Amino acid sequence: MPYFAKNRVSATGKKKTSPLTYVLYWAGAFAFSLWFIWVLFTAGPHGFIGDPVAGAFKGFLGNTAYLFPFIFLYGLLAILANLKKPHKGALTLTAGILMILGSLSALIGLLSSRFGPEHFDGGWLGYFLEQTLSRMFGGVGAGLFSAVIFFAGVQLLFKISWQKALKAVSSAVSEDLRNWLSARRELTSKLKLLSEKERAEGPAYDVEPIQEPPPAVRTPEKPAEPVVVRAQQENPAAQAAAKAPKPAAEKKPASGREKLADPYFKDFKLPGTDLLEPAAKQTAIGPDNAEIRAASRQLETTFRSFHVDVQVAGVYPGPVITRYEVTPGTGVKINSIVSLSNDVALRMKSAGAIRVIAPIPGKDAIGFEIPNNTRAKVCLRELLEDPAFNGASSPLTFALGRFAEGKVATANLEGMPHLLVAGATASGKSVFMQSLILSLIFRNKPDEVKFLFIDPKRLELTFYEDIPYLYDPKETPDRVSVITDPKDAAKSLVALTRVMEKRYKKFERARVKNIASYNKWALENGEPQEYYIVVVIDELADLMLQQKNVVEDAIQRLAQMARAVGIHLVLATQRPSVDVITGVIKANLPSRVALQVTSKTDSRVILDCPGAEALIGRGDLLYLAIDAQKPSRIQGAYVGEEEIRRVADFVKAQARPNYQPLSEDEEAQGTGKGSSSEELLAALRLVLERRRVSQDLLKAHFGSSSRATNILSILEMSGFIHKPEGSNRWEIHFDKIESHIKDQAAAPQPKEEEPAGEEFSRNE
């Protein structure tokens, strides 16, 4: 063997074997292996050497002889692969080969003794080992012992890592199982979507009109029973009108456009309410008449026990609370009634806090909102099928829920023009946001309304991933997604201010004042129409914590100016504190929704008045409209995760996001009169000179906080500065700044272009 020859040469100091000797040796070894395979596997004469060799091996090993040439060839390859570094396991290879051949012969010998030598032949070695092991361990023990020897030989010969092999097999099996389950779910979802789509081809809505509640009736004398006003009454005339046939072509885009802004969505169909869960059948909302009469008598008796003369003038049952309107007697002060609210809650055995409205706007009465013993669930479907929602002409009308007296409550985001939603954890804030989003999806096509979703919690808005309504001005449609990173959110909000400025320039050229007038002008002049953009931020507190300056300035600019160009903000937070809902934000978001909070202080931060601390949670909210003096109590609609998925799958099956993204030139454009390159160069020279960067430094130089915020964002997006995770300090890439300034200085300048210093001095 060359291995031993090499060692002998090294030990004696003689001249090493020439390469030709190695080539001849290995060529002969491989030729012998191939000849051995031919002798064993072919029939016919093999020469006076081949036949005795084949017979001897078959007689000694039996059927195992057919495996020997392959193992021998593997041993040659293993030694050949380690010529430069001698194989340290030559004896190990030999031991492994003998253990494999011997154990297989023993196993075949065991089979031969069981089924006969005509089927299995273990040779002389197999017979000997089988007899020996059987006498020592018995038949079963001989088989187990032979198997152990076989696996030990395989381990010595091939050095197999059984743990890795088992892990690879298990991972392959689990991956195949996951792919199969995923494909099955996808197929089931598509089949279900197709069946629902076929069922949705009929009438879009089946609406039963609900009569408006009549005003509360008062009489000078004390009535025997209070006047009960319900939102839904069993009226035969109304039922007959509801059963009358409706016009077939009743469902159309809410905005009433005559021409699509984007031909890509010309075949897009709005989702039908059959994708949502139907409302539970109930004849009346709230407690029955007997409970109301007993509660009214108990309420009057409670005040009479404290020598306060009041009279229950009207009762308005709602899904969650019932409002009892009491009229004070002559000479009774309002404070004497309001101060007894805790005593009233005790006597009425209220399930929650009682909210007092003193007085009710437009009435000479005081309202006591007492929680019902059994609360009714308000489903989104019943609100979307109500005439109060269907009859609205504004494209941004959405369903709020039901008022305390049971009427359907809707609101128009276009007239708000922005909305602040705040409430404690598990108060129903996220469900309210989902109902708002779905309301707009059910009314508008993707070319009419688009959503910029920002969800730092990564939980609530991820349902809408890949829907055609998605929008992000800094990303192309094929890369748009729900934004979860605060830094990306800040960049998108800054880019949205560029979109706002671009639209204002368009509106200025068209000589119009709002987006509705511009779309009308664009339709008459063959220009593309603009779509509404609704920015939904699910957790404002997290953004303010990490990107306060950039986010607050961008929200301030958008809240002040974006209404006219069709950009509206919906901000939600579960931490209603003054460092999150700042005075700047509150001043520009007059429309607010407060869900249950923990203290009167939080209620005042949101609504500027107490009341939200008396809510009972699970969608119970106070809505302060832009023109209202006091907030209205509403039970928000409930929408489940499965309903959201069905609607999202329905719209995703029809189209993908499609819009014209903000170009790089527009994204980097400054807010002053100077060009973007001039502003950028001036900012870079300032940073290079001061060796630091901050918003205050840029504000002092450029004279505007919003302008400094925009330039800071451009510097970060261009890669000149960077803020590491967990740090509040900017890292400045001075080499990149110097290279950019040199490149700009070497580039030829247009003759008409004025020096940057003069331009900036004029802007200052």
C-alpha cells in the first residue's frame, strides 16, 4: 500500500516513490475493483482465475459477496482522497468493512434458517455467525446483535451523523406537511371566495327602513307611564314598505364619479354585506316595557326619598344603556339632582357607572344613562344596510354605531376633517378602527380611496396586507405594505407632505378649492382625477416616543392643510396623555372619539370634559363632533377577525395596489423657493462646518421648523446621516458629504441658475 510505503521511506530517509508508481498502483487497484464487479455480477466463463475467485467469495459470504466490491471501491476512494494527508483510519475502514459484511451475512443466515437456503444464502461466514450467536443469545438476540454490529460498522465506515440525518428527515417531512396544509387552506379559501362571489351577484343590499324616533312627549301633569321611544318599532306600514321590490341598480360608488380615475380598477366590484355576519334577530333594543316602567318608578322614588321633585319625561332604550330623561320640579336646582348620581346607581343596582347629562342640549331635562342588564351586540352589517349609511352622498361616510337611544350613528370623515381615537387597553379602540376602515371599503373603489396604514404594534392592521387600497408615497405599488417601523412611518408622513404640496400646485393651476371641485374640473378637461388618502395610525404613542419631532411636525402640517386636497388623518392611541396628544395635535383634530379611560384626567385630555371614565368598555364610546358642544354616547359596531379576512380576501382576489408613486425628485424637493439641490448643498455645508446635525440647527439656519424637519428627513433618506437603534444621536458620514459637495462643485451649472446663497437669503 502507498500509505505504508510512504511511511517506510520517511522513516529510513530513502528517496520517495515516484508519481508514476502511484498512478500505476491506483490504476491497477481500480481495474481490479471493476474486474471483481464483472466477475460477481455476470454469468458465463471468467477465466481460470475469475471463476475460482467468484466461487470462493460466494461460498464464503453468500449473497453478501455482491456488496464487497462496492465497499472495497469506497475504501480505495477514501484512501485516494487523503494522499497528501495520510488517512488516519485505515484500520478503522478495514474494521468497518468486516463488521458490515459479517453482520449482513449473519442476518441473511438467520433468514435462511427461517425461510430456506433457496431464498437466502449467507455463505459459510453467515452460517457460522448465525449458529454462534443463536447459541449465545437466541434467535431474536442474534438478530438484534447483528443489527447493532451492522450500524456500528456503517458508523465506522461512513462517519454518519445520525442526529443530523434524523433532523434533516424530520424537517423535510414537516416542511412537506406545512406546504400541503398551506396549499389546502389556500384552495379552500379560493373555493369559498368563489362561492361567496357567486352568491353576491344578486341585489347588493336588502334594506328594511327604520323610522326615526319621534320626540319625547311631555304633558303638564305627571303621566301614569313614561314615554318610551324606541329606534325600531313593529310598524305594519314600514314592514310592507320594506318588502316592496327595490330598484336593481341601487348599488353604485358612493362618490358618484362618472369616470374612473384609474382604468386598472374598471372591473373592480365593491364587496357585499353578505361577507359580514348578520345581526341577531331581536324585536326591540334594550329592556322591555315592564322593566322600563319599574326602573322609572324606582328612579322617581329614589329622588323623592331625598326630597327632590323630579318626573321621568321620556325613556330612550339603547343597545347598551337606557337614557332616562327627568324633568325637575319648580325650584329644584340641577346640582341637587346631579349630586345624587351615586345614590341613583346604588338604588338602580346599576351594572356600571351612571353618566349624567345636565342639561340635555335643546331640552329642559336631565339625562341619566343607566347600563342595561343585558347588552345587545351591534353588528357592522346592520349599520351598512341602514338607510342612514346608504343614503349618504359623501364617499368618506362611515358607520359609528348606534346612539344611546338606538338610532344608527354615521359620520363623514371629509367634514371632520381628521379624527382622534383614544381609549384604554381592551376598550374597543381597534375594533372601532376596523369598522371605520371596512365602512370606507364597502363604499369606495381603490381608485377613489387609498389607505396609508401605520401599525407599530404589528397586530391590528396586518389583516389588510396586499389589498388594492394600500398606499405609500415613498414606495412603488409592488413594494407597498402596512408600515410597522417608526422610522419608515416618519419618512412616509414626510413624503405625504410632498404629495400634499404637489396637489396644491395642481389645484392652483385648475383654480379650484377642494378635491371634489378638482375632480369635476379634471373630468371636464381630460385630466386624471385624484383619490382620497386616509392615513390610519393605530398607535400614535409609539411613534411619538421614537420619532416625536418628525412625526409631530408632519402631522401638524397635514392636519392644518391636507383637508382640501383629500388627505385625512385617523390617529389612535391607548395612552391619552399630554405628551402624546399634544396641544398642537388637539388643535388640529377637533373631531374625537373617546372610549373607556381610567380617570377623569384622561377624559379631559381627549374631550376637554369628563365622561369617558363612566363608559363600560367593549365599544362604548363618546363621539365629539366638530360642531357639537357636548359629546354623544354611541355603542360602536363589532366586527370579527373572520369577517375582516373575508372582505380582505374578496378585494385581494380582484386587484393589486396600483398608483403613481412619488418620484425621487419630488420626494427630495424642498419647501422653499430654492431648488432641492441648493437646499441640500446648503444643509450639507452647514453640517460639515459645524460637525454636527440637529433639527434646532437646521431650523436656526433655514428659519422654519417644518422646513428643518423635511431637510433632516432628506439627509437621512439620502444616507448622509444615520441614527442607530436605541440611540438618540445622529451618526454623520462626513466622507460621503465631502464627496457629494465635490461632485456638485465639478458639475456644470445652468446659466440661468442663481447662486444658492442669494436664493437662501431671499427665502430667509
